[in-house]
Amino acid sequence: MFSNLRYKVVALLAALLLWGVSHSTSSVERGFDIPVVTSNEPGDLVITGRNTDSLNIRVRATNAALRRLSVADLSYVVDLAGARAGATKHEVDQSAINLPRGAQIVSRSPAILEFTLERRSTRAVKVRADIDGEPAAGFQLGEVEIEPARLRISGPRSEVLRLAEVLTETIDVAGANAALEKKVKAMPGGLHVRLDGESEVLVRIPIVPVPEPESPAPARPKRKGTS
């Protein structure tokens, strides 16, 4: 009786072992999206376009390999050293993606990564305060002062040349009856334009009484003998 029980236990353990081995070595396929990042971008160029921000890979792997696969650590790096202004294409090299043993890439999409680069340009532009709201009744805005009055921007030449000014963060003056002084950040427009250096400015906003309307001058009396 005990002998039969022992054989049954051994048989059960063997079955579990075989199931575990077959389960860990059987292959499955799964799809993942990994980010596309660039390196060694020429300092005189700016990326203004790309056909995708992520690469979809389909991986065939054992369950054991999938458990070792950390998708958060995966990315596809495109080396842009030596790139020139204009369009550039790079074929995806599957071997450059580091996967654990027992996993392989069976497909990727897209197969070609495309980038558009433009010459970088910089220049100083005027800073304008973005003011919202109305002062308290009987008061109005005085002449706004901004320090520094101009900031340097950097980005693709076509966008930089279109910008004549940068705006600050919105400053609310609703109900104000005294001068305001605030440090705020400037925000460049343009999709790829950045501030080249400090982004904070000091804005001084005078809040002054509305001037009283001038009284009309009294009529001068007519002299005798005049009409």
C-alpha cells in the first residue's frame, strides 16, 4: 500500500516537473512599444520632425525569458553623428536591441526611422507681460517694466525668425489697487524653440488712480462793444 502511494507521489512529481519544463521552454509571442531616442546630435542642428517616437517590436520568447525581460529598460538609440540639415533615414537594426537569452525579435515596425533636421539659430527678442484682469474701480495700469527686457531664444532658423517676442506666465491684476512686482517665467512660442539661458524675469506693474476729467475752462466774459 505504502509502495503504491510512493509510486503515485513520484509519478505526480515527475508530471509536475515535465509540465514545468515544457511550460518554461514553450515559446510565445508578444508585442512591445519601446521609445526611440537619439544620440550625438550635431550642435548646430535641431530635430524638427520624425516619423515616430516609438518602435513596435514583436518578440518570440520562452515564458522564462519573458519574466526576465524588463520593457522599461528597453529603448532604440539612433546615432545622429555626422547628420546634415534635411531628411535622414536609418534602418532599424534588430540586433542593437538587448534582449535576454531565449528571446528574439521576429518583426519591427516601422523598419525605417526618418528624421528632419534644420539649422539652429539664436537671437534676442522682446519680452511681453501677459496680463489678465482689470484693476479695482478707479484704477488703471501704468507703464509696465520688465527686467530684463529681452531674452535670447534658440531653435530652428525658420521658427526663430518668425518670433518677435516671448510672453511671460499670466499675471492676474483683477481688483488690484496698488503696484505689483512679480518674478515669472517667460515662455517661448514655437514648437522647437527654447530659451537660451535664464527664463525668469521681474515684472513691475504700476496700478495708478484713473485721472480726474479736466473741468472745462470758465467762459471769459465778453467785452462791451463786441459782438
